[in-house]
Amino acid sequence: MTGLAVDDAAWASAWRTRSPLDKLLLSAGLVVCALVLPVWPAGVLVGLAAVVLALGPARVPARTFGRAVRWPLAFVAVGALTAVVSVGDGGVGWAPDAAARAGALVGHSLAGGAAVLLLATTTPVTDLLAALRRLGVPAAVVEVAGVTYRLLFVLLQSLTTIREAQTARVGHSTWRRSYRSSGALAAAVFTRSFDRARRLQEGLAGRGMETGLRVLPESLPSSRGFLAATAAGLAALVAVGVLAA
């Protein structure tokens, strides 16, 4: 699955040992540049920079990065289509400046999405949660995100096991059987998710947990060189955008 591939890429990334706050600053800066600066040429440069950094220094597999882009790209395409269509008294037609509007929407979205994927494919969720805790995000929010992240793997394992059992019983041999099996699969995973959550809550309550799960975070020091390069790169993108405006 794409989500697991992205998580595996983050753990195997060459930037895995870099400070998550450094990577968060880089990705946040690229997202802001993608949203604020003109699509051409700044937005295009932001997207290219994110892709080059992911595939180059971070050593993210190109196939994983490309597969992760597919669903956001489909969502952007649908959004661009609805933005250029106009419905009025004369019926359905193209909106004024349809090409320019669609280009701007696609450019901003893809550039910002590439910047977010740069963070997702280089930083494991556990590192992000530790960084959010240091930034002062409420502990309850971090705990809920952490428990949800861990439960996802349990539910995915349950989904895989049930589907394999259905396939072994010829549950997907025809379209009708596949439709019925998919409904049963969704129902089973749904009920198991509630059961797992209830058992987890009872287990934690039985251990007297009131202040959150205490873990020893990994020390990933910040890099002055990385921060300086980030500041220089973002400044260059802003300069290009201002000059092109």
C-alpha cells in the first residue's frame, strides 16, 4: 500500500537522521512559497526543488515518490476541472480565463503537494510527533495522533488477513462475490477497530495512565549548515518570485 511505502521510505531515507524540525522548516517554507509566489516561474521551481531534494540528497525511491503523487494529482485534476467550468443562464461553458485559472490551481497545488511529500518521505511519523511535542502542541493531540498511527498498522494487518482468507475461499472469483466479500471485509475491519480501541483504552486505564505515554525520544540535533542552505534556497525562490511578479 502507498501509505506503508511512504513510511518505509521515510525510515530508509538518507535524511532520516536529520532533525525533524529542520525538515519541517524546509517543507513549510516551500509550501508557503508555493502558495504565495506566482506559479511561473517560482511555483515550478518550488516543485522541482522538492522533487530533486527527495530523489537526490534524501535518496527517496523515484517509484515510491511517483506512486505517492498519484492520488493528490487526481484530486487536483478534478478540482481544476470544476474551477474552469461555468454554469449560468446560457448553460454550461468555460469560465473566463479558464486556462490561466486551471494552470494556477494545478501549479500551486502540485508544488505544495511535492513539498509536503518531501517531508512525508523523509521523516517518520514518530519523529514528527516528537517534534510537535517540542513545539508545544497539546499533549492530548499528540497522543491521539500517535495511537491512531499505531492502530493503522494493526487494522491493515487485519484487513490483509481477512482478505487472504476470503480469497482462499473463492470469495473474489466473480464480481458479485467480490462485492459481497468487500462489504463483509469493511464490516469486519470496522468492528475490529472499535474492539481494538476499547481494549487499548481499558488497558491504559488499568495501568493508571493519566499523563500520556512516556517514551524516550531519539536525539536528532539540528544542523546549522542545513538551516543556512534552507534559508538561502527559500530566499532565492522569493527573489525569483518577486522579480517575476
